[in-house]
Amino acid sequence: MSRTHWQRSRVVDCQPMTIREYLKERVSQFNRKCLPVSGLALLSAIYSNGNVYLGALTVLLVFGAVATFVVFMRQTPCPRCSMPLGNVALQWRSNRVPAPRCLHCAVGIDEPMKPGSPSGTGAL
């Protein structure tokens, strides 16, 4: 009997990460995807030369990027309960003590997660 793809695949040893590190990675993912839009906004600001339409386009692109970032981060699922983290995800850079916690299950963002847990399988 032949083995399936899942049986042949190697197991990758992943180091556990904290929810804060996961949120930091989501921010860097967003920045990589948003860089072309930011470049377009910068170019339209430089070359607008008083053109009202290009100035308006720049403002719309900047506000759109900020609004998209806020929505993207607020919808980050909690690893333990799979509910959106909401404003807690926006506080990932905060060093306040105690660390921000999920509003639904009270897991802190400095608690370690299981390697596959961004899909909602739970914190350690």
C-alpha cells in the first residue's frame, strides 16, 4: 500500500511564539502588501503640482490604507477562542503591565501559542 502525501511529508519543528509575535508578523505582512499602494500615494503627492484630483487621490489612499490596517488587525482571531481580538490586536506594541488580554477568553498576548494556532487551535 502506498503512503499518502501527508504520511511522506516531513515534520517541521516550529518554535512556539507569543501572540504578540504573531501580531507583529501580521503587521509586517500587511506592510509588505501595502507598500505598492504607499508608493503610489507618495508618487501622486510628489507629482500632483497643485492638481486637486491627485491630491484627493493621495488623501484617499492614505486614509484607505490606515482604515484597512485597523480592520485587518481587529479581525485577527484569538488562538484560544477564535473570536476576533478587536482593539487588543492594535495594542501589540504596548509594553503596559499587565499585557492586553482577549476580551472573550482572557488569554494574554504575551502567552505562548502552539505552532499551528493562528487558525484557532488554542494557546499553550
